[in-house]
Amino acid sequence: MSTLLASFNEGVSLSISGQHEAAIRVFDRVLSQDPLHVLALSAKGSSLASLGRPADALKCFERAIDLDPETAEHYRNAALCQLELDEPDAARPLLEQALLLNPEQGWREGTAAEIAQLGEVLVTESGKQRTRGIGLSGKARYRHARHVLELALELHPGSTDAARALADVWAHLGDTEKRDQYTQLAGRLMRAVTG
């Protein structure tokens, strides 16, 4: 096994075990030897995203797109970073390209689930416990989560979790009509799954 491959595998192992800072150092070592190592770029981006550094992660994924424009995951990961940065308009074309490259329904639903999970984290985390997003508070945090969750529901209209989370968001934003609309949608979706 080459030294470069061994280093990359070490970085992946560190990342999987949650040691993201150490993984990033290893991926940087790989990239210093081979700046075109797309897998190391993407893995570094994932570690940075896991550490709540979406702007830094986005740079890695954008570079990965430049080097390997036919891989859907790079676009999806860049879109997730844009969503975390509360840039839904920048995320949308990235997601569209990702879905063109990988049109499988299961992949689409998985992507929607990842986006919904981000939205739910944005709703539930606050203050010092916040690990995702750009540190917004109050109503701005709920508006941010709304953008994310609406996109998740757009990608997968059958997502009960996204509908339920949107109902919660609208409750915090003080719009009872929208809250009721999404509560009813979540109920209909749940009945469709169980019925």
C-alpha cells in the first residue's frame, strides 16, 4: 500500500472515530503531497462540516467539484454547507446538479433526510451547545431552520419529520395558520405510512 493511501486511510479512520481535528491534519498532509487528491479534499470537508465549520468545508467541496465535476456527493455536500450558512439560493443549484448526476429516488430521499436533520438540529440547538449553523438566535434561527426544512420537504414531499419540524418552526415564528398547516400535513403523511 502506498504511503499516500495509508495516510488517507488513517485520516478516514480518525474521522469515523470522531477525531476530526486529527483527521484534518492527516488530510492536509495527503493534500500537501497530492493537491489533486479529491477523496482527501472531500473527506477533509466532511470533517470540517462535522466540526461546525461550514464555510471552510464549502471551500473543500467546491475544489472537489472543480476537480471531479461528475460526482453528485460533492454537490450535495456543498449544498449542505450553503444551507448551514443560510444561503438556500446558493444551495438550490448545487442540489439540482447533484440530482441530475444521481437521479435515484433513494438517494434523493436520503439527501432530503440529511437536510431535514440539519433543519431539526438548527431548531433544537442553542447557545453553547450549538454545533451547526452560523450562530443565529431567536427568530433568525427559526427562519434559518425554515429555509432548510422547506427545501427538505420540497425534495421529499413525503417527509413526515420535515413537516413536523416545520410545524414547530412556525409555532416559534408565531404563525399559527402555518403551524396548523404543517401539523395537518405531518398527520396526513403519518397516516399514509401506517395506513
